[in-house]
Amino acid sequence: MAVLKIYNDIQTENEKKACSFWGEAEGVCFKDVDEFCKSIPANDNEIEVRLHCDGGSCIEGWAIYDRLRATGKEITCIVEGNAASMATVILMAAPNERRKAYQSAQICVHNPWVSVWSLDYTMTADDLEKAANDLREQQEKILNLYVERCECNREEMQALMDENKYIGTDRALELGLIGEIIAPASAKKQGAQFNNQKQKEMTKVKKEEVKVKASLLDRALAKLGIKTIEELAQGMDLSTSDGQTLTVEREEGEPQIGDKASPDGEFLMPDGKTIIVVDGVITEIKTDGNGSSTEQNEDETRIEELEKEVEELKKKIEELEDANAKALANAKTTEDLRILNAVKIAGGEKALAKISSSYKPEGRVQDGKNASLKAEAQEVSPMRQEIEARKNGTFKNK
């Protein structure tokens, strides 16, 4: 078994070099873990990761998590003192049953953050907004990992991340962050008993929950006259005309030829059809004695109803067309309506009478030499005299 100890902060390689230059404690970077994985013999299929770490770089933490899982080896993670921040992400590299913690260990999950000193001295609103969006993306990514690997409640885990506090192993066990609590070696027997008791209690709770759910399901099935859920999954139970039960393996819809059914036999159904089952399969569906199935009769009835509706609609269309033709014949043009409205606004017929003109133009005056001669000729013309007399009403028959 290869043992990887992560007892310092998770740092980038450059941060490690800076710590070395200033004489400070160096952390663990992705390059360290990568070299460790490469050094493991091919026939060694187990890795034990021991954590006592406050976390550190998100980028390095994710890289270490991926590198460990990429080995394909059986990974066990043990929290020996504390695991916080990105150290909890590395903890998730092991499956739940191989995530362990000593009884006095502490675990802290929280939303990612950046320190003020790591930001530039001058930042615009856009810079700050970009940094905030990056943090939110990391937060969502970490939360998704916890929900997937711990099978915990999303809202409950997010609430814990918002609190940003350490929790004990009991709480971590409930949330699924770890799957086992390890007792100290000096109290191995007592610790084992405590651990076994704790796990028994949790198993008991889960069994009770399952039992309650099963009890509720049994009651629901009993109301349907079904003993087990398997019977419910078999299909539809149809009642025949003589009170028998025909089970058809179909979730919904009418039974069809080829559907699996039981028992074998010939069954007359309430709708008039006869269903024949041979070797557990519907081989034939006969219609009623009139030569047409009930479904067919219903279709024909519906067709007749639709035809009547169509005829009624045709009559209504004809009536509307006649009414429309009459309306068009009596309709006035837009100009007519405009003039009528103007007359009404002006006062109607009385107003028109007032503004109507009584002027009559004078008769045409003829002048010039020819006109005078013509006039004289007309004066002596008997015909002309008679015409004038008739106009004036003074004409007398001789």
C-alpha cells in the first residue's frame, strides 16, 4: 500500500518556491502528488491518503483530486487531525465506505474565497464582478461534488458551507462526508464498540425509514387488492363479462394482438369483444355478434354526428352569405357616409334649405348685327309669337 501524507497547505509550485525562499513551511502541490503516483509499483493497487490540512489553492486541489482518481487504484482517505476547504475535495477521491476520520478529527466545508492581499491594488467594477463570478462557479462545482459523492441534501450542504465552521465526525458521518469513525489506537476496543454502535444506530434508522415506506406501500397495494409490487408491474387486470380477470401486460390503451396476457382461454369482454389468449399471448380479438366491434360502432356514430354538424354549418354559411349580399346591396360607399354625416352635423335638411340658392340666371342677350336681324325676324314670326305666348300663358286658340 502506498501512503500519501498531506499535512501542509495545498500550494502551487511557485508558492512552494516562495515559501522555501523565505524559510517558511512548504506545502503540497500537484507536481508532488503526480511524482508520488508515478513511483507506485504497478502491482500495488492501494493508495492511502492521510489528511491533516487546512486546504489551499482550488486549482491545485482539483488537480490532485483528478490525479488520484485517474490512477484507477483503490483509494482510502483518512482525516487524522483536520480536513478543511480543498482538503475535503481531496477527501472525496475515496468512495464513502473508504472515507474515514479519527474520532477527534474536525472537518470544515465552506464557500471559496480570495484574500484581499491577493487582489490587485486597483480593480474596476468589472474586475470585481469577474472575480465574484469565478468564485460562484467554484462554489457550485464544489457543492456538486459533495452532493454526488456524499449523496447528501443539496440545501443542507449549502447551508453548512455558508456557516463556514468546523464540524465533528458524528455530523460528518450523518452528512456522508465520511463513512467511518476510527477510534484511537490506545482505545481500540472501546472505539470499535463506539463506532459499531454508531453505525448500528444509523443502520437502524435507515431500516425504520424503509419499513415505514414499505408499510405505506403495502397499505396502498392492499386497497387495490394486490399483495406485492411485482403484481402491480405485471399489467392491467381487466374484468370479463362473466366476472373473470384477464391480465394484459400493457400499461395503458386497448389490448392488442401480440400482447402478453394470462390466463389462456377465450374471454368475452363487456364491450362486446372476445379476446383469445393462447400460450400467454393474445392471438385474436373478435368483434360482437353484429359483425362490427363496439369501437367500430362508436366510430360510425361519431361520423354521423360529424356529418350532421357539417350540414348545419353549411346552412349557417348560406344564411350568412345571403345576409352579407343584402348588406352589400344596401351598403353606402364611404364617400356617401361621409356626406351624410356632414349633413347631419350641419343640421340636416332644414340647414340645406337655408343654404340652397334661388338665383335664376337671366336669359341670353343677343347682340350684334345678325342678332338684331334675327330678333326682328323672330318678332314678326307667328311661330315665335305662339311659343312666347305659350311660355307666358297668354296663348289663345283662334
